Amino acid sequence: MSIELIIGAWVATGLTLFIFTFLYKDNPLFKLAENLYVGVSVGYTIIKTYDTVVVQLIWKPIVENGEWALLVPVAIGTLMLTRYVPKAAWISRYAFAFIVGVGSGLAIPRTISSFILKQIEDTVRPLIILPFDKASEIIFSSRMALAFALVLSLVLVIALLYVLVRLGVAKLSGTLQLTITVLAVCVAVILRYLLKLNNLNGTSWLLSYLEPITQVFDINSIVVLLGVSCVLFYFFFSVEHTGPGKVVARTGIMFLMIAFGAAFGYTVMARMSLLIGRLTDLIEFTDPSYGRPSFWLAGLIILMLVVMARRASSKPSKEE
């Protein structure tokens, strides 16, 4: 193995463990790795920007290809540097005005197209997939009636569970508790008999009976339309959220919480993937071919933290 890979493994392991020492407490090792990270990132950004903009987009096209028209944006960009000259700082306003105007002209149409028109397009998609004649045959069939009855039953069960959770089973009368129990047992027995009769499991049985709905209606479009409508109504405060409006507003809150939860989960999973990558490297660098830097540096860092903790405890406090 080359010496460059070994040195890189030792440096990567050391900096990773330096960052992990923050889990113990803030210490000089963590600050060293943090400052190195910021400094290297800024230095890399400056060099990359110089190579990409100055060399590739300005110097080579003008000198090698003779594209003298690029001197116009170079002059406009140079005007921005007059901000550092107090008497000539007013000249930079022309450059900033040009940049803001061009940037707004480019960004506003893209933003409207991506965040407004695209959202409206996804919201107003057709809810029925099939042509009207074929869709009407399936809609007025017995299979569709059974599917709608099943959906209605699921909605009623979910509503019943919601009521039980909100009110509490203990607050209900004994007769009502017994009725709910008997109904639940009857539904469970009927479902078990139907599953056994058709030799199906729960998921396949449910999907088979809901198939007419998925053949005719676009479920994704229905969910999007329902979610957008409920969320917009939740932010519509001109009407008091009471009665049916309260149910719609609560549904909008549910959609918002699902969206925020998905975004937060995506962020956490992205951070977890970074952590898994660093831990994978630490495990890989325990190999003897790298010189076992994970073991040696972990022991050295622990020793350094112990020494720094003892030195900090031995120093007299300022109050004394």
C-alpha cells in the first residue's frame, strides 16, 4: 500500500476522532479539527472559484479564443470592487443593480414555474384514469360497490378508534362498551372466515377488493387534492374553524405534520448516512495494512483528554 494512502488514513482517523471528542465536552482537540475544517473549506472554495471563473471563464476564452465580448461582464464585475474606495463606492451600485435585475429576471420565472405552476398542475390532475365509458362500467358494478363499502367500513373503524381515544373507554357506559366489544369480535370473525375461505392473507385480500377503485381513480391525485385543499383551508382564517370546518382544518394539520415529519426524517437519515460513512472508515482503518490508526489514535486521544481533564481540575478557580 502506498505511503499516501496510509498518511491519508491516519489524518482522516485523527480528525474524525477529534470531532467525536465533542461528545465528551468542548476541548482543544475539537476546536483544532473545527478550525482546520473551516480553513480548508474556505481555501478550497477560493482556489476552485479562481480556477473555474477567472481561468476557465475569463482568461482562457479572452486570451486563447479571442472572445473580447467577455470584457463587458469583467468590467461590470470590477465595478463591484469600488465598494472598498469610499469616494468611488457609488459606482458599485450600477453593478449591483445589473446583477439584481438579471438575477431576478432569471429566478422569478423559474420559481413561479417550479413552486407555483408545477404545484397547481399536480393538484388539478384528472382523478379518473380510464375513459368515461370504461370507467362508468366499473363504477356501477357490484365490485365497485363492495370496494366502496369496504372503504366506508375502514373509515368508520378509524373514526370509532379516534372517538375511543379522545373520549376514553372508561368514560363510556357498560352497555356501549359491551356493544363495541361484540361488534369488534364479529368483524374479526367474519374477516378471518373470508380470508380462510379465499385462501388469502390480509394484505392481498384487501388489495383484491380495492382493485376496482385503483383501476378507475388516481389515488395519488386524490390524496394531493385533499391535502392541498385541507392545508389551504387551515390557513384561511376568515371563516371560524368550527363544525365541519374544524375537521377539515385538523386534516390539514395532519398533512402538515406528515410533511414536516418526512422532511425531518430525511434530514436525520442524511446525517445518519454521514455517520455510518465515518464509522465504516474507522472500522476499515483498524486493518494492519494501514498501521491500525483507529486503535492507536483512539488510545492517544483518550490519554490526552485525561491529561487535560486533570490539568483543568488542578488549576485553582478564579473565585479562590
